[in-house]
Amino acid sequence: MNKTIILEKRPVGKPQLSDFKFTDTELPQIGANEVLLKTSLVSVDPYLRGRMSDAKSYSAPFQLQKPISSGIVAEVMESNNAAYTKGDYVSGLLEWKEFQKSEGKRLLKVDAAKAPLSAYLGVLGMTGLTAYLGLTEIGKPKKGETLVVSGAAGAVGSVVGQIGKLLGCRVVGIAGTDEKAEMLKAKYGFDAAINYTTTSNMIEAIATACPDGVDVYFDNVGGEITDGVLANINQLARIIICGSISVYNETSVPMGPRVETTLIKNSALMQGFIVSNYAAKFPEAIIQLSSWLQAGKLTYSETIIDGFDQIPQAFIGLFEGQNNGKMIVKI
Amino acid sequence: MNKTIILEKRPVGKPQLSDFKFTDTELPQIGANEVLLKTSLVSVDPYLRGRMSDAKSYSAPFQLQKPISSGIVAEVMESNNAAYTKGDYVSGLLEWKEFQKSEGKRLLKVDAAKAPLSAYLGVLGMTGLTAYLGLTEIGKPKKGETLVVSGAAGAVGSVVGQIGKLLGCRVVGIAGTDEKAEMLKAKYGFDAAINYTTTSNMIEAIATACPDGVDVYFDNVGGEITDGVLANINQLARIIICGSISVYNETSVPMGPRVETTLIKNSALMQGFIVSNYAAKFPEAIIQLSSWLQAGKLTYSETIIDGFDQIPQAFIGLFEGQNNGKMIVKI
């Protein structure tokens, strides 16, 4: 018995439970140099929605009737590989299976003594790298500038805001409930927060929260929230397009105000950010993030769901605002 | 008698002759350190439309009932300034007047022996600087890449395409008539050209003209042409938003497909370009452009209209496709 989750159908619009299928596969037998891994923690992320479509994108689409993969922390159960010992924990891009084997090449050993294992999927994993490298490599925030973050209560957004504060910015977050907006200020130290669901005029709300205009915008959401921010950008503003959760489930390209004149008038830069393009910078970024984390300067939220069977629902929950911070399934 | 053109009304939509008014002012008397200038050549440019509105932008709006200014080449008629002698020609941002005085601070002496005077408003002036610096500073084209230029038969676009060829790119131009498309290939050496007015499917047309996709897009037009190009961009594409003539006269922000997912999927960069932000690079750019021009490697077109009274109509003509290359009024 080795439960596996495969992509049964490509989602149309919002993913449904019926897009996924549970199958049983054999327990793998490991060969020379291989390790047997038992899945401990599974990261579910909005970007996986893109890989479930077969449109051309930066990473290959998942194949139908094949396992889905995402960031996973796993325990080494058996090892024929000198680099790993039974009992080690590793992280990597692995399949949604209870057990799997690996040659160990793209695994990273993680240390439960230095940080909770789940942090290696979050603030010390892809989430933290995305926040840090997106903000610093494209956003290049300067002390005293104003940073706006959409999806600010999410796993990436909450780290972006804290890094913005550490770098000396005024930081304004946008989230979808009053509780989240309150948390941005109380827990993460944002200077101001906007609940977009109760805001009728985003342009005015951003203008009020950002009296000196917006210099850097870290966008996880897109759509009308972005329209409101763009109306308030300063000369030479930098806009990091990191995610677009508001449109991931659209079946046609959504329409919105054209951005060309806004970009020209403000000599502004807008750039799509994919963390894997910055792999050369991962080591230094991890050192910086670990140092902040150990100094107590970075905090994070997790929503942990229990049980392998809950992986598809946890993923779907991302599009229903069911997470505070990083969404993780614990096996 | 010193004819002057003032902004009578802010244009709504496309500019009209009635937005401008001719007045007579006194012939200026020059004081210490001043020069008296007689206007020889006036550059009319699409970006002036932006300054005729009072919206916040990168340069201050023109004031109502005050003279409009643009790039002008003028002859020095009298001089109390040691840097200038009667008979010199200068270029600068000057007012739409037959005669005006200046302290000479922001004037550049130009040499009619090295290039035709009109070139200092074009390929060796703001036009050439915009083409060269927009392409190299944001577009960063590499040998073998594909460059697409919209508004390619215009003053900036035709220079961009030629520089693209000099830098080793495959260059595809988009223009609005068959004659212009033909000229792009025959006169400017573009590899392919598309007449957008007779193209029903821009996405397919770009795909056909760019079998390896689009790496750099120099956009002077915006709107549906841009939509067609964006559907064909490659990973890490760079998009220079230099102009948006298709929407300058719109009275509300036009709608179009949202660009966020396209930018993310391709890790693409889109940046508004204003040449004045790159003033520190003007000297080296002028040296490069002069060197290419003198070596016969850069050619340019001009549409020269005769008579001070024709300035407003020449400006309006820009939005009616009446120019091939740089539109200049000769006094």
C-alpha cells in the first residue's frame, strides 16, 4: 500500500476534487545509490495550478494520469547512498506519494535542530527565497521607500513585508479579511493594511495608506487590486509580478486597464518573477534568511492540515482563502 | 511681428486645430549674456500630446494660454553671450515662436558641416537617443535574438530597427501601410514587416514572422498590436514601452488583456522608457550614433512641412499616419 495522487483531469476554472485521483502503487525497492523516502510534509502552492494546465509556461505541465509533485520534506527510511543515513530529513521537489525512491541528487538535507521541519518548505524554502529574491533582485527597495504587498497574509507576502521592514521601508499590505489585515500589523509589523473585500475604492485606499506614493509593489494577486496600486506608483517604481492568484482559475484572459501609459508616465518597471531563474543566488539568500530567523526577526504563519488524503482539498483551499501563511499537509 | 503658438484649449481625444491659437508678440530685446534666436526647424512629436493634458506625468503639462515648446533648431541672430556667434546654429527645447531669446544654458551648438541640420532633431537628437538608449539600456539585445518594433516606420522605430540589425538581431517591423512595410525591408533592412491594418490575426502574423519567438519588443504603439506580440514572447523577454500612440488620444483608460500572467510565465520584463532619465548616457550615445551615421550605416526618413503656420497641423498629422519618419516643420 503506497497511496499516490495523480492528475486525473486538467482543471477548468477552479480545481475540483474530481480533478485528482488516488491510486495505490507498489512500495518501491531501492537499488544502488538510491534512498527510500517517506513523505512527512507536503507544500501546496498556488503556482501548481499553472502546471495543471497544458499551456506553455516556465515549467512543464504535469502529465495526466501521472503523480503531481511539489515541495516535500521526507524522512530517509533506507539508504544505499553514502550521502544519506536512515533517519535523515530531506527536502526536494517530490511526488505526491506516501513512499518514493530517489537517487538523492536534487535533495537537500535539512536540520530539525536549527528550525522546525516545516520552515524548510516555507521561510527557509521556496517561499522565503521567492520573497527575498523577488524583492531584492527586482524590487531593489531603498530605505525610506514605500512597499505595497498584495496577498500580504499569504506565505510569500508575509515574508516580503517583514523583509521590507528590515530594509527600512514603509510597508503596506493588502489582504482579504479584517483578521488578516489586523495580523499584518500586529504580528508582522506592517505599517498599514487594507482589507480589499470591504474597500470600495482601491485607488483611494492605497493613496491614503501611501501618502508618499508607491515605490515598490510586490504583487501576488493581480486584477483590480493591482489596478488600484498602479494608479499610485511613483516615478521609477518597480513592480514584481510574482503571482496572479486572482486570475489563475480564469478560463480566458481577463481584461483590465492597459498598463502601457502608466509604465511610460512613471518610467516604471514591471517584471515577472520566477524563483528558479535565480538559483545561483539561493545559497546567499538562505544564509540571510536563516540569520534573520535565528535572530527572531522573521516570523511566519502556517496552516497545517493533517493527512495524506487531504492534499487535494488543501490545494483547493488556497483559492478559497483558507490559509494563513504557508499551507502544509502533514502526513 | 513675432508669431507664437499657444495652447488655447487642452485637447479632448484627438487634437484639433482649434486647440491652438496664433498670437503676435513683440520681437524680444536681448540683455546681458542672452542670444536672439530665429527658429529654423521645429520637431513635432507624439509625446507632446501627453504634455497638453494636465494629468500627472514625467514632464510638467503645458500651461493654457502659454507657448508650446518642443525640440527646435534655431539660428543665432544676435549674441551677447561669448559662447555663441551670429550665424551659429543651436538645438534645444524651445518655444513655438518665430523669434525668442535665450541665456544659452540649455542649448547645444550643432554643426551643419557634419550632418544636415534636421538630423539634430532626429537621428542625432532625441529620436536617435530614444532609439539607441531604449533598445540598449532596457532591451539589451543579443546577437541572434529576435527584435520586434511597432511604429517601425516612425522616426524612432526606423532607427531602432537599424540598430537592431547592426547588433545582429533578426528584426521584424510593424507599420500601418503596405508602402511603409515595404520601405522597412527595402530602405531600413528589416528582415520582415507586417502591415497591421491588413492583418486580421496579429498573434499568427507575429508567430509567422518570428519563428523563434520574440526576445525584445520595442513598443511605440500599444493596444492590440502589443497583445499580438506578447502572445509570442520568449522566456526572459524584454519589452520597452517607449510610446503608446494608439491610446494617447483616448479619453478613458482603454481596456485590454491583463499582462500579469504573460509576464510571470515568461519571466518577462516590461519597462516604461523616458529618454531624459538617461541623460548621463547621451554623450556616448551621440558618439555611437554619429559614427554609424558617418559610416553610412544609419539612414533616416523625414517628412518636412513648410511654414510656421503649419506646425499645429503637422502635429495633428502624426496621429493620422501622415509622416514617414521624423516629422519636421521648416520655417
